[in-house]
Amino acid sequence: MRALARLVVAAAAITLVACGGGSRPAPAPPLPQRIVAPVPPPPTTWVPNERPGHVTARVRLHDGPTSVAFAHGALWITHDDGHLSRVNPVTNRIVRTARTGRFPVSIAFSPGAIWIANSGDDTVSRLDARTGKETATVAVGDQPTGLAVAAGSLWVANGLDDTVTRVDLRTSKVAAVVRVGPPPSGIRTVAAAGGAVWVTGPGGLSRIDPATNLVASRIRVSSPAGPAVTEDAIWVANQDDNTVTRLDPRTGRSVATVRVGANPTFVATDGRFTWVLNNADDTVTQIDALTNRTVGEIHVGPRSYRLAVGGGAVWVQSYIGRAIYRIEPRR
């Protein structure tokens, strides 16, 4: 009995030592780990979709398309044999054709009229938007390659001289000839927005003030081509270094530089996405205009020079492929 009592006392002593004696409480058990539920983004936060657009249709043509534009709910295409086609964007079929000058390469629109730059005979054709009949022919500079509408005028970029021709939309008469310097190594193009006209030249963009018909400023860009201009951004391709630069139209400062495909020649934007045509590798680069980041590249046909945005799609001209490619963004 005494031996059993000694064993009980010894066990109690061991227990007290392990617990630190009777004067110290046993440690509390650990608290359970707090799990924090993820907070969903507020409704105004945009979540990026990383999948690029894709080709959904191809409009086949009998001859080489030289330019493409979208307006009045229709797709418009110029052809190397000197005519203009109107295409229904729902059926992707040609619904009307009209004659133009020699080798038309650019299209612009004003109320009731369609304007075509004819690089082969140094003229601009004015067509009636309803009937397609030619209502005027205007002689301009050497090889017109780009058109833009602003300040009641048509602005014509002449590809082989140092001028931009201003044509009055009402009278179809030349109102002014603006000296802008020598043309760039590629196709001279022109764009307009925010009360200014922008034209490409070697090593930069020239800003024309319509109030004075003079070059008001120049922005240095390495090898500019095919600018797209909105109220808050100028997107211009750099042909020699395979990039696109986004500029602030108010300050002229660079906001971002985005790497794209080989030999970018033309840019179009719908405000949400910016689309860049890469002539040397037959692709279109899709850029997120909110983040200035590349979404991806879409393969199109060979020898593409122009693209246009409209009708919820992007339309890409392929000269060798004799087709217009329709790209639809994934939203």
C-alpha cells in the first residue's frame, strides 16, 4: 500500500513540473487561423480578357483591293482597276460599284459625299453617297495617298511632294496648299481630330492648324506611318522599329510605346482597342487601349496596307490575297 501511495505522489509531482507548478496556468490552445474571403472587384473595375480577336469572315474579290473604310452602315473598298465597291457587312456581299480615277488608295466621307484619292492621276474624286455617281474631280498634289475631313474641308496628303492640299467640302475647290516638308519613306498619311490635322513626315508628325493653314508644331517620332487620332490619344506606327507610340495630343508627349509585328503601316482604333496592321508578317496586333498592352496577334492575308474599324468589327485589306478579312474582338 505504501508503495502504491509513493507511485501516486510521484506521478502527481511529474504532472505539476510539466505544467510549471500549480501557480502557473496551462497555456491556452492556439486560436484558429482567420480565413479572409476574397473581395470581388467593384462593378466599375474592368477585368481584362486576354484572348485576341479572330477572323470570322473573308470577303473575296476579283481584283486587288487598295483601301478599305467603314461608314453609313456599310463597308467601302477601292480596287486597283479604278472602282469603288459598297459591301453589306451583314452578308459580306458587294451591293454596288462606282467608277473612280486611276489606282484609288484612300477613302473619306462628308455629308452626302464620298471622296477618293486617285494616286495614279493625281486627283480626288467626289462621288454622290446615294447614287455613287461622280460629281467632281479635283486636281491635287503628286500622288495623293491619304484623306481626312476636318474644319469644313478635305485634307489630302500628297505622297511624292511636300504638300497637303485643302479642298472645300461645299465647292470642291482647292482652298489652300500647306507646305509640310518632304514625305516619309513609306506612305504619307493624314488624320484629323480635336480641331487639328496631323500628317506623317520623315522622323515626325506635323500638326496643321486649320485656322492658319500652317504647321503649328511637330512631334518627333522615329518612322511614322498610318496614325489614328482621337480626342485623347494619337496612335502612330513606327515602321523601322516595329512599335506603336501613343502620344498625348495636347502636349505631344509620349504616353506609351508598344511592341508590335514587323513593319507596321497603319493604325485604327475604336477607343476600346487599337489595331495595328503589320505589313511584313501579315498580322494585326490588338492593343488594349485601357492598359496600353498587347492582347495578341491575328493572322490575315498577304500584302495588307490598310484597315478600318466599324460595325463591331475590324476590316483588313489584303492586296495579294484579293480579299477583305473581317476580325471580331472577343469581349
